[in-house]
Amino acid sequence: MSEKIQKLREILAEIFDLERASALLGWDQQTYMPSAGALMRGYQSGTIDRMAHDMATSAALGKLLDDLRPTAGSLDPDSDDARLVRVAALDFERAKCVPSDYVEELARVAAQAFPAWAQARQSSRFSVFQPYLEKLVEMTHRYVSFFPPAAHPYDVLLDRFEPGLTTAEMQAIFKPLREKQVALIKWIATAPQVDDSCLHQKFDTQAQWDFGVHIITKIGFDWNRGRQDKSAHPFTVSLSADDVRITTRMNPDYFGDSLFSTMHECGHALYEQGFAEGLGRSPLGNAASLAVHESQSRMWENLVGRSLSFWRYAYPALVTSFPQLKGVPLTTFYKAINRVQPSLIRTEADEATYNLHVMLRMEIEIALLEGTLAVKDLPEAWNSRMKDYLGVTPPDDAHGVLQDVHWAYGELGYFPTYALGNLISAQLWETIRAQIPDIEAQIEAGKFDALLGWLREKIHRHGRKFAPQEMVRRVTGSGIDAAPYLRYLETKYRAIYEG
Ligand code: ZN
């Protein structure tokens, strides 16, 4: 048994190496690669992804897992070895359904779709991206066809990012959430609007970078095991727990764009830097799911970063960095960064409207997959839903259907994890408040170690040992549930808009 486990670990370690080498090529493409490099990069990524996939579906690995599965039952079910066999077997079964040629083709097509998307977005012309997206949607249909029929074809996509959650379950969570969020937004619209003019001034971009670095250093980002660069679309890539890379962008007219995305990506990075040492170079050295990942980023960005306690601590330093804020009272600033205003861009959306952006995308993805919506009709479908959901109409495709990069990677089924991450972040927060009753006072004093320590202990160190639903249940005592997030929104925004 121990010899076979050792052999399994060796194979999985090499697969991990190849996957992370591919991630590094992707990081480079979005940060420093000259744009003309896209074609060759596509081949390079395609070759590596194919090699990783061939190893992940090899007969040798299959045989090893067949041998190990029965004996793994005799191990402590929560031990690393038992969990490793379970997770490796799941990955193997899923990977085996997908042909190598497909994996290679997807990497190649995505590497070319990315610059096409960037160019389309820059010139605000959907037609530039359309043929690539048509190809990627066609490939997504093919991907679904590789798997046994599910209750809904979207289940197959969702399972890549949020294992175990079905489309029907997700819709059951989202439906009441949407109704209650829409009602809250309507109520807010009847209250006098918050003045956020203090945020919309010229903010030195170097000072924005420096302030972001100051904050994430304070909350625990480990610079010996990570770095930050600039990119058009902020993201996090992890090459290992000892090399976690985040990016940010600076907007000279609005400092929040940079700070909140820096805190967001830092939340992802803290998770990746927090995996227990023994989980490295194995599939357990990954997040439980994208929704759990997003619960970490959204917690630092919003539950911490947009809270009054945090700004009682951080505001004096912010005013020192940006003297134009001198004379703006803390409460004015706090309300300004929490202003609710239905808007066009998801990543800039306030907490009250954010999930609606996500639900809109999910419905569009489901319609693309069901074949009731064609790619060429996307801009129109997008704009009409924006009007329905948020009461705003994009002036062009760059501010509409082209705003996000995910579809250029062929990643359909990803967006719902953003909203689920919000829900989980609030569930965790209620648990944290019960278990660390003075958490807000600590944050106000600029102390983040108890919070980070709690997250490390309950979530980070486990990596992918527990399935996402299981992880949430172990920590909070309940499955993924919208009620805590709704309570959080209600309390926060009633105070801001009634006061
Ligand atoms: Zn994120």
C-alpha cells in the first residue's frame, strides 16, 4: 500500500509540475509577453497541456488507482492519503472523458482568442471576437458531449469549477436571492443618494500602488512567497504555495479600482499561500473550489476592506497618501466606497448589485448551451438583460458583453462561483464573529493575525482535502446558504442609507 501511494504521489507530482508550468505561460501572456507572441504561445501551452492530460489519463495511473481504491477504505477517511486517492480518482475519471486532442486544441484556440478579445474590447467591436467565441462555444458543446448525460448540460460545466453542485441546486439558491436583492436595490433607490465625489479625483498611480502594497503586507501577504505585477484584468496565479502571483491595475481617476482589486487578489493569494506544506505538488495543493476561493477574496475585499472598522484603522494612512482627502470625514468616505448604484461593469459593482451581474451571465451561458441563444446575438441579449436587471444600458460592447476575459479562455460555467463565493464569505463571517467576538475591534486596531489564523486553520491548510459543500458544512454547520449574505446586505445598507 505505502509503495503504491508513493508511486501515486510521484505521478501526481509530475502532473502538478506540468499544470503549473502551463499556468506560468498563462501568467506571462497576460503580463509581459509581447502581443505578437500569442500564436507560438498557443502551441507551447497546447503541448504542455496535452502532456499533462496524457499523464493524467494514463493507463498506469488508472491501474494504480484501481489497486488503491479498495484499500484506501481502511485508512482514516480524513487522512491525506485517503483524501488524495479520492481526489485523484475523481480527477482521473473526469480527465479520461476528455480526449487529448481536445485539450490541446482548446489551449491553442484560447491563446488566440485572448488577444482577439483584448483587441475587440479595446476597439469595442464584438465582431472581432465573435468568430473565436463561436469556436469556443462549439468546443464547449463538444466538451459536454464527452460526459454521460446530466440532468442539465450546464451541470457538466459547473462540475469543473464547483464539484458536486447542480444547476438546479444553484438556481434554487439564486432565485430567492435575486428577488431579495432586487427589492433591496429598489428600496435604496428611494433613499437620498450617497455623495461619492471625494473618490472621483486625480489619484497618483504610484501612490495607489504603494498604498495597496502597504495594506496587503499588513494583512499578511508573504512577499517572500509571492509578487505583484500589473495587468489589464487583475488575477491570481499560483505556481506553488511558495510562489503566488497577483496582479492589479491603476485607474488615475478612482483609487478604489486598484485598492479593492489588490485586496481581492490578496485574499486569493493568502488562500494559496496557506496550504499545508505536505499538500504541495499534489492535487490536494489546490483550493476546494472556485466558490471557496472567491469567498476568501471577497471577504478581504468587502467584509474587511469595505467595512467601517477597517477604515477606522486605515483611513489616516490613506489621507497621508492622498492629501486631497484631507477634510473628508471618515463616515463620508465610508459611505462613498459603499455607494449603491446599478452600473455596467461587474468588477466595479457594489455589493448590493454585484450578484445580479453574475446571474445575468449565468442565464446567458445556459441559453448558449441550450442553443436558444446564438453567439452573434450576444450583444443584444446582454444589453436587454442589463436593462431588465439593473436598469442600465451599455453604450458599447466594451462596457457590455466584452468586459470580462473568461469566455476567451473557453471558461463557461465559471461565473456562478463569483456569487456563490459572496454567499460563503458571509456564512464564514457569521461563524468568525461567533468564534472571535472582538474581531471588529481587532480590525479597527489594525490586527489581522487572528482572522488570518482562523482562515488558515479552518480553510486554507486543508487545500482540496474536502469537497466544497463538505468544507462549508464542517466550518459553518450548514450547506451553501444565501440567508447570511442577505442579512449582511440588509444590515449594512439600511445603516448607510437610513443614516
Ligand atoms: Zn476573484
